[in-house]
Amino acid sequence: MNPTETDLRDDASPAITEAHGDAHHAAHGHGSPGDQMFGFVIFLLSESVIFFSFFAGYIVYKTTAQTWLPEGVLGLEVREPAINTVILVSSSFTIYLAERYLHIKQLWGFRAFWLLTIAMGSYFLYGQAIEWSHLAFGFTDGVFGGTFYLLTGFHGLHVFAGVLLQLIMLVRSFIPGNYDRGEFGVASTSLFWHFVDVIWIILFLLIYIWQ
Amino acid sequence: MPGAPNDWQRFFSFSTDHKVIGIQYLVTSFFFFLVGGIFAMIIRGELITPESDLVDRTVYNAMFTMHGTVMLFLWTFPCLLGLGNYLVPLMIGARDMAFPRLNAIAFWMVPVFGTILMASFLVPGGPAQAGWWAYPPVSLQNPTGNLINGQMLWLLAVAISGVSSIMGAVNFVTTIARMRAPGMTWFRMPVFVWTVLAAQIIQLFGLPALTAGAVMLLLDLTVGTTFFDPAKGGDPVLFQHFFWFYSHPAVYVIILPIFGIFSEVLPVYARKPLFGYKVVAISSLIITGLSAIVWVHHMFASGTPGWMRMVFMATTMLISVPTGIKVFAWVATIWGGKLRLSTAMLFALGGLVMFVFSGITGIMLAAVPVDIHVNNTYFVVGHFHYVIYGAVVMGIYAAIYHWFPKMTGRMYSEGLGKLHFALTFIGTNLNFFPMHPLGLQGMPRRVASYDPEFTFWNVVASLGAFLLGMSTLPFILNMIGSWVQGEKAPKNPWRAIGLEWLLSSPPTVENFEELPIVVSEPYGYGKSDPLVSNPDELEVAHEPN
């Protein structure tokens, strides 16, 4: 099973199999696709703790704060965020379909659903911006204002990062031979998107439903 | 010859070789150890008299804040990452870390945030003064009114340090989980690898909580949110929860690899297998698990409700069980062994003794009635300095001496090493033991002036501190002198058992020519089982130069 001398030293060797992956790390500067996915999942688990910390803080503030809603604010409008939620949750299905198309090597099907996902993600950001611009309170208006903008803003940053990643993956799909080394880029972007989606569902329940 | 193991220029380049990065971490962190040490000298110089006379009170506040911050984020963390970087791939039989480039980026962030932190000496108002824990509302004071102030730079540095640590943690966990050589099963991994794994898992689940708290504090400080400002409806105790949810487990992040070092060093110089290997390995992960549910013991005096105090007192005491198992395993390992008191062994034994002492005061502090009494006194300071200087720094020295021949290809001077040990051992006790009686008598921590009745023990502590300052001189002399002109080191000068000792000193780039095929348990001292089935194929045979 051990790689040969030439295997080891050949920087340009394109075909990396799982079994031989270890041997190539040092030469290529990054892990085998399996290692990359493993590392990425660990990273996401760690990242989720930041969100859970914010959620925990939100719950503590909401249950203990002397003044919660700022003066003149009665609550949050749910209709627009609910539409946004439907869009974001649906985009998890479109990105899944895009991935299926890539698996069966139908690049145009992949690109179509991938682009649809980008559009839905962008609409979500647009909807978030519209909601922010109509709110009667800012982030300095007590702990409610602070946590509201912190949670939606931090999540929005992740959506933005996800859309950027998707754009990069879309452009890269036009490079010949892009998938020779596996589909780690697409798979990890997709996983990230599902992560952002799940976090939003929790956030939506906490902020908009539990008022 | 460029790229050769001894080409010194590699240490100043963006190298992706884990061994180069390991040494980069070690040397950079030692530089900051000296910086933090100078701050400590100023603190102890101030405390040698009851009056506040050596430095201004605000300078004193900055000194203890920066001392704690530098020693944790720029000395112990990066130093242990350096040891882990150097040793883990060698010990598990890998050619490098899973993500070598990420590894290099994570390292180069250390000098970046180190510089940011040091730059806070140059801004109006000076560095942060709220202590290393940065509790609001003290940390929210911004007397100069500038956006860029000491506390803000402190938060920035801590945030970058967090990003760097998460990169490192992802890399270590992936490497250990997926890059082990054929036959290197979980229960054939050296305990050091187990402890690095346990420590890095803590980073992954704990550090994000501190990041969350730091982001909220930074927003409070810069853009006017009110998360932690009690005057505007915020909750300062919430920050304490965020902070300690990470920063107590952070103590395990630095002590766990030290447990690993004890477990590596003691069997070699006692010529006996590690007692209870599997239990020692598993107890590391148990400590990781328990470390997530003990943090409130730092907040017994922060208005914590009674039931919560009881729960966290119990969990805190519980964590001494896996820790105690390890201590007994080490004692059983050296029991009846043929001890060879080399410098590495002396530091390991000294560190072990210090650790037991700090463990006892730790149990005392876990008890709510005692803690309420001595909270925020020098008793606490004495306790954690026995952990962090007594156990961690001495453990780090043990590791540096033990693996020095492997890393540099040279032998160190035993004479200077033993002088270093004597000065360190005496200095540590002289410096930190007096803090216990001081604390029990009620001397508060973080004060520049104190009641004259505390003078005697403070003078003793300060003399101990100056002795510790001097103790680094023979070490530096030994390291530089031996690296430049020490005797050439053979492959395995200590007759130790481990994959790293099968390779030449220092190992070549990519470590193994053929991956080792591991066929037996670690620590087979006194047994004749071979460690690998292909010992002659690990390296290209070459003429000795």
C-alpha cells in the first residue's frame, strides 16, 4: 500500500486516490479530499458554537432583562422574515439538486440549480436589508436592539460568505478538469449552505416566533 | 545546501514543514515568555515595598494585564502548539500535518497579534488595564475617548489569536484522526498525542464562546451597543460566563499536553512502561468532557445562585478524579524504576510535584466556603502560578530538553541544564509559595500597594521572582551554545521507544521515506517487542557526514 518514491516526489501528479492521499500532503500543501471534508466538518461544528453562544446570550437577556423591547417598539413583523425563511429553506433543496446533477456529470443542470440557489440566497440578503431599513430601533437601543442586529447580522455575514463561495464554485465549474480532484469545493459549499440554513431556522424560532 | 535540515534560513521563511513551524512556534513563544517575564519583574519590583513607588498605578494595572495575556496567548499556547507541531506527525508516523499551508498561516498570525498587542503601549492611554479576563464594566472604560485604545487592541489581538487557534485545532484533530501510519491504532498512540487531541477538542468547542463574548465587548467598546454595560441595561455577568466557558477549559488546553509530556518522559528515564496506559489515555478525554461543565467555579462570588454553586463545586471536584488517576499512574510508573536523573527527568519530576501541590489548592478553591473567603486574593494567584509555572513551564522545559537532540541534532549540556533546574525549582517555590499565606491573610490581588503587615512574604516572593528571572539565563546559554557547537546527537540518545527516535536527528523533510508499519504498543520498556516491522526502510541509508 505504500506509495513509491516517484509518487512521493511528483508534485504535478494529478490523480490522488484516498489511499494514497497521505503521501501527497507535504508535496501539495493541503490534505486529501477526505481530510479536507473532515477538517471542514470540524470547523463548522466549532463555528456553530459561536452561534449557540449568541443564542444562549439572547435567551438570558430575554428572560432576565429589566427592559427588553425599546420604548415604542411592540414587537417584530413576522411576514417578511417568514417569506425569507421559506426562500432560504427551499434553497437548501435547490443546492442539493445541483449537487445531484454534478454527481451524474450533467454540468448544465448543476449550473442552473446552482444559479437558482445563488439567486435565492441573494434575495434573502435583500429581504434582510429591507427589513433592517424599516425597523424603528437601532443596535444601540438596549440589549434587544443589540442582540437582534448581532444575530441577524452575524448570520447575514454567513449567508453573504455562502453566496460568495457559490459564485466562486460557479466560475470554477467552467475550468476544464476542475472536478478531477473530486468535488470538495462544491460539497463543502453545499454543506456550509445547509449549516447557514439550519442556524437560520433556530434564529427565526428564537427571535420572531418566541416573542 | 538549501532545504537541508540545518539550513537556518528555513526558520525565517513561510515554510510548510511541520518541524520548521514547530521550532518557529517554540522560538517565537520563548521570546514572548521573556517579554511577559519582564512585566513580571516590574510587578514584583513594585511589590517589594508596601508603597506604590516603582511605577505609576495605571502602569501597574497595564503590567499585570499584559503579563497574564502575554503568558497565556503568546507563551504557553503557542509553545505547546510548537511542541505538538513538531512531535505529533513524527509520533503517529505521518509525513506532515493534514493541512501544511493552513499550519503555516496559523503560525504567522502569532507574530501579527503579538505585534498588535505590543503596539498598545504606543497608543494614548497605554495598554489594556482590566486584567487578562477583561471584565466589564472596567474593560468598557475608555478615558481617552479614542476608537483605537489599549482595550480595543487587546480584543483585536485575542480575536486573531482565536482564529489562529481554531485553524491549529482543525489541523491537529484531522491529522490525528486521519493521518496515522499503518498499524498505529488509537491505543498505540503515545499519550502525548492523546493529550494534544483532548486539548485541541477543547479549543474547538470552547474558544468560539470567548470569541462571541469578545465580539460583543468590542461592539460595546466601539459602536455603542449595551450588551455588558449595567448602566444601560446590559449584563456584565453574562460576559463572565462567556469568558470562563472558554478560559477555564483553556487551562486544560495547556495542562493536558503537559500530562502528555510527563507520560512520555517518565517511562524513558525510569526504564518502565507507562502504568495504566489505556486509562491514562482515556482520562484525557474525560477531562475534556468535564472541562466544559466547571466554568462557574470562577464566579462563586459573582452573585451566582446557591444551587449553581453546589452543582459546579461538585463537577469541579469530579475533574480531580481523572487527573488523580494520571498522577497515580505516573507515580506507579517511576515506582521501583531505574531512575536516570537527566535534566529532562528532573524537570518532569519537579513539575509533577508542583502539579500535585497546585491540585490540592485547586480542590480547596473548588469548595465554595473556601472560595468565597479567598476569592480575588493572592491564594488564587499562588494556586494558578503553581499550575502554570510549576507544572506547565517545568513540563515545557522537560520536553525541550528531552527532544532537544531530536530537534537540533545536538546534545545539550547537562551541567547547565541541572543548574537551570535548581534555579527554577527553588525560584518557583520561593516566588509562588508565599502567595498562599498572603492570600489566607487577606491580601487582595491586582493592587500596587498593600498593608505593611504583608511585607515579609512579598519580599520573599519578589526575591524568588528575580531568581526565576535569572534562571532563564543558563537555559538560553545552553540552548544557543549547544545548538551551535554541542556534541552531535545520535538517533536515539535516551534509548527511548517511539517512532521519532527511529529517525535521524533531526529528521529529514517529510520525515519517513517509507511509512512505518507499527506492530506493538507504545512504552515497551523492558520488553523486546519491535515497535515497527520495517525499521530499516524508514530512511534512505546515507553516509554519515
